[in-house]
Amino acid sequence: MMRSYMILKALFNTKDYLPITFFMEQLEVSKRTVQSEFAYLKKVSDKHGYLIHIAYGKGYFIEVIDKVAFTQFLDSLTPDDIVTSGEQLISDVLSILLTSTTEYVVVSELSESLGISRSLLYSEMKTISNYLNSYNLKLIRKSHYGICIKGEARYVRQLMLDLYLRGDNQFKELTDEKVGQFEEYERLVEDCIRNNNLRIGYYEFQVLIGWLKIFIIFSANRQFSTSENNGVINPESDKVLRHFDIILLQLQERFKVIVTMQDIDEFNYFIQKSVQKNNRIDNHLSQKVFKNELLEFFSAVDVKNRTDYSKDHEFLEQITTHLLFLIDRIDQKITYKNPLLLELCIRYPMVFDIVLKFSTFLKTKFGYDISNDELGFIAVHFLNHTEKEKNKRINQYERIAVICTTGGGVSNLVRTQIMEIFPRAVVKAFSFWEEQDLATFKPDLIFSVVPLKRAPKVPTIYIKELLSNRDIKNIKQVLFLDNPPRSDNTQIDYSQDYLSLLKPNLFSVETIQNYDVLIKKMAEKMMSKGYADDNFQKNVVLREQYMSTVYNNGIAMPHPIEMKGKQSAIAVSVVKPELRVGKRVVRLVFMVCLAKEDFHFYSNISNGLFQLMQDNHKISDIYHKPDLQRIINIFKEMEG
């Protein structure tokens, strides 16, 4: 598709015919490849507002009939969407090298397979080489032969496994295709786990299955390995685990691959790492002292954040038990991977920020460094507490009045919608003139579509007669987070939408070389415009030091570790050209600043960004046509 873009762009930018040799040189591909591209472009031309004319001896010429349709098609083919994501390019190159049946892959053939020019591929070789170095592997380039990967077997397999588990790439597709139906061996692994009375989590089970699949691909072609004597040797492996050897032996028979002793040791090592210990080994920490230290930490958190962690005895018991098991695992150098880590970070930023501060407390108080994956598991306990608190706040309202203009069908519709929010409450509809009946009912929460002159002294939410799904969601967020006084006739505003926090004076297109410099600049602007507190920039940088807020598909959501804005706002920066932060790219940056009364927006903001990350087309639309109103419209469209 990148070739298609380059061909159309070249034709559009000239008023003359272009010969086929021009495209062969520009794309660095064969005549046949260029002809194939033109065959595709001619086939789809009617739908996209252009015609391609061919003249013998002259070449190709384009006639644009519908400029809007043509421009949209051209935008959809923009190379930024297809190959300039370095992460995707690395993944594609490695997928081909790791599944090749020959030792070396010719660069021209590799560029043909990827649909990119040789010059672009060569320009990325250093990046690919550095990536392989992180696995203790080398990218070997040999004149007249091509390129290949070399290194110890275990390191090659680790690279293969990481690529496979990442999913959504060529390597996983090619591996699954070559291995074929694998249910028989999955059942065999399950039987071995069951027969040996082992506890292995679902994610660890998927890792084992992934390892077996990539082992087949690797063993069918051991050309990567520079040494077969450096496999993982584990002579102290538990003897009961040797029963798993039968799995490799069956794979050897079925797929006609060679299984070495090093392979068997490595597989048993993986199993050993995956097994969850049934009994906690006594450690140096007194459970009572440990729990008291946690209670002191959570009491301080509650005062600062208006939370109730220290009063939730079930939460304290569960988090204490979890941490004691975790400390034992750390002492034994056993680690678990958390497939939900990224989603937890994105969708529950407020909770995760508290967990990050909790990790600092554990490090300072007990000397334990907790991995990000383990922090994700800890965060689940915090989320469970949060959900219980939501239910408590909803269930405190036992008698709810819905006041409408009439007592007819509309009031019953609104009543039904309100009952969805409060399934345990008594919800009753009243006409606006039934003041005495309303007083007799003694509600503890009121929803009204009209102004009330003599309302009971209870929290009151003024609503529209027809509530949209978004209205209901906003009402839930307000009530879940806020705890209005039961004896007051406080008016609760749910109508403001989080999209109103996207401010024109905080929108920009940035050309900048460093992500840290960018977020400092954005934070400074937030402060100068009167939205953020004086410590905002410092707290944004501190949050980034805990864990990067650069997420999937070029989206970043920097925010302070301590949220205490003066006014709520979201700053947006479109970064051109895109930045690279580690293995991820940055294209769209959404910096969040919330005042305490607007914390209920956090969930909608993070969920909206999480949805955006799943849609490359919408990301591309924003990136190539940077406009704040377009961004707002796209978020509204995603919400339906």
C-alpha cells in the first residue's frame, strides 16, 4: 500500500506521463511489481475518484475526477499509517528472518516482501540491530548473501516467544499456520499439569503453549544458533516436572524435529517458573507488623484522597496476603507476567497512580522493588475495593423520586432508566404538582426535569426528560465518585461532558525532538493559562519517572502523580514528525489536568482514549488533519 501511495502521489504531482522505469527506480522494485501495483490501482480507481491512462511509449497519466474522494483515498494510504512505525517494521523484518527456510535472506527479496524500498530498509538496519542486541543476538550482513540473525538458541527462542505472545504480527500468523491444529498438545499439557497437581495460571499456560509452538519453528531450522551447548541447564529441576518431557518427545515424533537435552532442560525451566507455590514459605516479615504498616499507609492515603482503604478490612486482609506471597516469590526470583497491565494503566489511571505510590512505600519501608507486571496484579485489589465503594454509595439511596412535567409515559420511561442505576432502591415517579405526595414519600435522592420551589432537603439532580446513554453514564460517574450530604438539597450537575475540557488554547501541532521536553512544555502552558497548580509540571515529570504514559499506537496520556488542578482541562499536542520513546512512538499527546470536583471525568477520559487506541484509522484521521473539533467529533462518534 505504501507503493500505491508513492505512485499516486508522483502521478498527481506531474502534468505529464511518467514511464514505468521512473517507478522502478523510485520504488527500487522490478517491472513486474510496478505492473501489479498499477493493476490494483486501476481496479479501485472508480471508487476513489480518478482514472489512470496508459499510453504506449509514454507511460502512465492520472486524471482526477473527484478530488475529495481521491484525497481521502490518498490519505488512507499515507506511509505513516503503514510502515513508518518503527515497531511494526522491526516486527515485520524479524518475522521474515525467523521463519525463513534459508540461512540468509536477500535484502531485495525482503524489501519486496515488505513493500518498501531497499533504501528505507537499509536506513532501519541500525534500529533492527540494536533491537536484536537487547536479546544478546546479532544481525549479520554478508555481501551477495543478505542478512540473518545469529546467537544462542535460548536467546533466539526468547525473541520468537516475545514476538508470538505480542500477537497481531506476521510471526504469529506464520507460526500458527505452520504448526496447524494444536489442541491435542494443549490437552496433553493440561493433563500433565493436572496429574502433577500443579497450579499454573492462564497467562503462564499460554506462555507454555507459545513456547512449544515456537520451539517447533525453531527446531525445524536451527540455523540461527551459534552454539547448541548453551541451552538452559537446570540440574536441580524438580523430578516431578520431568513428566513434561513426554510433550517434547511427542512433538519430535509428530513434527520430525530434533529435541536435545538442552531443549528439555529449558522447557522444564519454563514450567518451574510458571508454577504457583501452594504454601507460603515463612519469611522474616511478621504478618501483624506488616499489616499495621499497611494500615498506616492507607490511613494517610485516605486523608489525602477522600478514600476508605483503611476501613475496608477485607481489602486489607487480601492485600496483606497477596503481598506476603509476592515477597516470597521475589525472594525465590519467581516473576509472573500480567497481560492486563497496559489496559489497567490506561483505563484506571487514578487507581494506578495510588498503586505506583504504594510501590514506593514498599521499596522504602521493606526494600522490595515491585515489577510493573506485579503492580498490575496489586491494582486489581484496589479496583475491587473501588467497585465495592461504588456499590455502597449507590445503595445508600433507598428511596428515589423522579419528578416530571406529567405523570404519564415519559415519567415512566425516566423511572425505568433511573431503576437501572439503582436496582435495589424504591423508585417512584411524581408529577411536578404532587408536592404533598413527594413529602410523604420521604425520598433521599431526587431526579427532576423541572425547577422545584419547595423541595425536600435531599440531593437533587436536574435532568432532561429524555436521557441519553451518555447522560446515564455521567450520572453514574457523579454519584459513584461524589458523596453528597444526605440532609442537604444540594444540586448535582451531571450535564457537563468531559469533551468540554478539550480547550482550543491548549491545542497545538508540535515539532520537537524529545518527549520529556514536550510534556514539560505542555505542563508549563497549563500552568500559565491558569488551569494547573504550581506543582503540576513537577508532578507530571514524577509520574513519568514511575512508569511511562506512552501507550499503544502513538497515544500518550501524561498526567500528574498528584491531581489537584485549579480548573479542569485537557491539552492536546499532535507531534510531527512522530517521536520515539523506547520501543513506542508518540503521535498524539493528551495531557490531563482535573480539579477535585471533576475527578468523575477521569474514567470517561481514560476509556475514550483506550477506545481511540484500538482504531488506527481514527488515529490517522486526527494525525493527518489536526483539528480540535475533529478530535471532539471522533470521540463523540466512538461513544455513539
